[in-house]
Amino acid sequence: MSESISLSTLIDLERYPLCDDRAFAAVADRCRAQLKESSFASLPGFLHPGVAEAMTSEVLDAIPRAYRREQSFSAYDESTLEQYPVDHLRRRKHDSRQFVVATDVLSKTGLLRTLYRDETLTRRIAQMLNEPVLFPLADPVMGCTSTVLYEGDTHGWHFDLNDFVVSILLQAPEAGGTFDFAPNIRMDGEENYAAVAAAIDGHSQAVRSIKVEAGTLLLFCGRKALHRVPPVHGKVPRVIALFSYDRKPGVRYGSEIYARVVGRNVAFEQ
């Protein structure tokens, strides 16, 4: 953590005692239980009042250099679609519209990038996810990103390709923009297409819709949980920060990933 910004300035350490092994064990146990039950764990009030607003300002100030992403995607791995019939569920497309704010358009010394680099936070996230060790990315573009959804923006139904997602909701919209998910809707070796189709078509009791409050840390394992962010309504955009970690140190991505996620082939910042 930067000398000028302490962890206690940003996070409610009384509620979430990141610096105390014994006290934090109960928090970690609770999160692991939530993840096992539903693939989703939340830590409301994780950030101190006012911190989410300051981080939101950092993200919105970077919008002129952000990537406007408007595409339609399958809920599944796009690289495997050709082996399925044209009318298969995997071939259905779901709209995604949002701004993506990459790491290298955020202030190096800002609150978001400072928190992302914090070793204590990284260690506690690994503990909550039941990972032996995690490392922040060395990548200048993809480590600490944010998405901003304005009126009508959405992130369509999908399964994740990575094992987990760590995020902090910085600003909730006036309406819409909930987090909708169907936990454990597919299993290894059992795609359960009928249940997935029912969820996508709005006919499933398995779908949970959660309205998240600003300042909440979210942990989600989305390989087996179908999920989306439905359209945002109102003048207040939905702003969420995404912290990426890996089990190996020094991880960097390349031009192919950059082009797909942030619409350019190279980092602004080397």
C-alpha cells in the first residue's frame, strides 16, 4: 500500500479485519461456505463511506480513454461454436454494451490501483477463494479494470472461462443493472441445456437476482453458474471494478486479449 494511503483509510477493518489472522478466519470461512453453496459471496460495506465515490470518480474521469464495447456473444466459449448446429443453444447470441476502463488509463497513484496492489488484500482474497496463493497480474492493461454501464447498457448471459472473478461495486444504478445468476446450473460432463435455456428465457426458478450496494466486495466462480447484468435504467451509471489475479506471479497477456477486451493491440503504459 502507498505510504500516503493506508488500508485502514479504504477498508472497514473493524468489520473485515484483514490484518488479523485469527479474526479474519471467520470471514474467510463464511465466504467459502457461500461460494460452495451458490458460487457467489459478498462482503457489503467493505469500503469505507466515501471511498467508493472517490474510486467512481477515478473511473469516470478515464471514460474518454476507455473502450466502448458493443458486441453479441454466445454464453459459451466462442472458439467451440462451429461444431454445433446453427439452432443450438450455444449459438444463441446475447448483447453486451459497456465501457471498459483498462488499468493503464487509471491513475497509477489513484485509490483503485493502490488497493489492487495491496499484498494483504491479495492474501485475504486467496484465503476466501481457498487458493494456496494468488498474485496480482504484472499486465499493464488487464490487472485492475472497470466496466461502466449507462442507460440501456447490459452484459448478456454467459459462463466464465476463468475460475473466479473478484470485483467491487463502486456505484449502483438507479434501476436495473442487478446481478442475475443461476448457481451450479451445469456440472462437469453435464451441460443441462434445458435448464440453461429456461433460465435465459425467463422461465427458471433457479435464477437469483441480487441488487448490490456500492462498496461491496464480490467473489464469484462463474464456470458453472450462468449469469448476466440486465439493462441499466436511469441517469446514474453502474460502475464496477474488476481485480484480476493468477496462481503464478508475473502474468502478462498479449495483443489478442487486448484487442478483444479493450479494443487495441498495445498498452498505453509499458
